[in-house]
Amino acid sequence: MSDSARPRRRYDASGRRTRAAENHARIIAAAAELFLERGYTGSTVPAIAERAGVAVETVYRAANGKAGLLAAAVQSALAGGPERAAVPVEEREGIRRVIDQDDPRRQLLAYAATQPGVWSRVGPLLRVLDEAAAGDEELANLRLAHAEQRYTGLRRFASLLAERGALRSDLTIDRAADVIWTLCAQSTFESLVTARGWTHRQYREWLGATLASALLEDPAPAAHAGSSSP
């Protein structure tokens, strides 16, 4: 049989994509670990590559430099992992639970339930970003983009409440988004949980009840509200 007649081995594109995804996940995880251990300035691309067990060139292909790695680490932490970060926000499981709730108060309780996990995962990385952004324009823009992304999502949430006729009559969508922005801020979580020692359950129950009281036309009494204070 001639060489031209030999059957060719099928190229395994799916296997290559799987390996690339695994490398990408390791790189983002390694970058996040080093940023938290050494800060932004103290973390180098070669060190990230060594921690991830890949070549330096592979790290550069995974993100646009060190700032891109921090941006990817933040998005991964927000979503709960790099695989989830690739899913559009409104299709993620936790957000779908909020959107699909018919009762507005239960929507707010479901949203409040997402916050302890979000801030526990992403808060430390955002502190790294805040510290580094003071002297780096690219990182300052990244911090601004993260804030704009968060506000856009909160405004969509406020719009959903308004469409369902649930918002108080004296609240505009923008004002409602401002209220959610403030009550659900990282600083609020850290003040109550990190500094004052509230449990995640106490925090989320307080947050759900407070959001309902501040936003809804006719909020129902908060279940177990009296037990949510530490």
C-alpha cells in the first residue's frame, strides 16, 4: 500500500481544546494565588507560569499580560470558577434562581444569598486591585470597568423589579440600583462579616430583609428577622 493510500489519523481537536481549557484554568488559579500571596507588583509572569506548570509563552497566550491575568482572576472569582466565567452572567445558575423567582421578596432573598460567596471569593482580589490601581492607569481602568459592570447588572435587576410592579412608587430605577449598590457593597460585607463577626447566614438574612424594606412597595415581614443579628 502506498503512503497516499494509508488512512490518516483523525485530528483530535476536542482533546486539544480540553487541554487548553485545563491549562487556562491552572494559569488563572496560579495567578490568583500569587496575587494574594505577593501582591500585584510582586507577582511575575514567570512565577505564575512556574506555579501553573506551563511555559511562560502559554501564560502570555492565556491573557493580555499581568493586568489581563488579574482581570481574568477577578472574573473567575465572581463567577465561581473559570468555566462558569465563560457562561453569560444571566445564564449562570445563581442568577437564574434570582431571575426565575416570581415573588419579588424571594427574588431579593435569593440575590442576598449570592453575596457572601461572591465577596468571600472576589473581595481579596479586589483589594489587590485597589492597592495596585493607584499607580497604574491600566489597572485603574480595570477597576472602573469592574464597577461599571457591577452597576449595569444591578440596574438590570432594579428594572426587573420595576417591570413586575414591585418597586416603591417613590423610587426610580436608578435610585433603586443605587440602593442595591450601597447595601450590597463589599464594604458592607466586610464591616459586618469580617470586622463584626456576623455569620454568612446572619448577613444574608439581614441583607434580604433590608433590601425588601428599602425597595418594595409592600414588603412582607422578614422571617426570622429577630434572629439575624449577632
